[in-house]
Amino acid sequence: MHRKIYKVRCTLLIMVQFEVGKISSKGQVVIPVRLRGKYKEGDSIIFIEEGNTLIIKREADADINFKEDLEFARRTEEAWKRHDRGEFKRMEVNEFLKEMKKW
């Protein structure tokens, strides 16, 4: 019996809306009129920067996993800053394991 293996390439098309906004001299962002429908004055928003991409998400729409991921990222970033400032100490594996047992 001969079996054939086929490679399948799948493209997922996602329709997105986009508009161009502006940033004021005070750092305020203007959301274009066509995109304002779901948002109201006073809504808290989250800014996510990845490389040259900036994502804006309404905080109320963030699920619990997303919020936990953001908190983990914040704490990891802070730990790296403490590490770069030399606030971590080095220890051997056995010593580290003893310290963990105290926790």
C-alpha cells in the first residue's frame, strides 16, 4: 500500500478595520470618529508595544488570562531591571534549593 503525504498551506483571512489617528504634542491620542462607537470617555485602555507595533485594547475587554499575562510580563520586566542593577545574588544549586524549601 502506498501512502501519499500532502503538504497543505492554509491562509487565514481576518478582516480588520483601521483608520489613521494623530498624537498631540501632549501625547494624547485621537481615536477616529468611525472607530469610537464602542468606546466612551473615561474607559481605561491598555497600550501594548511589540517592536514597531502598538496595540490598544480596552481594559474591560481583557479577559482574566490576558490580565494575568500582563501582570507576569510586568513582574518579569521589573525582575530584569533589578538584575541589571545588580540586585540579584549568585548561589550554588544546592544552596538555592535550601532557600526554596524555606518558602
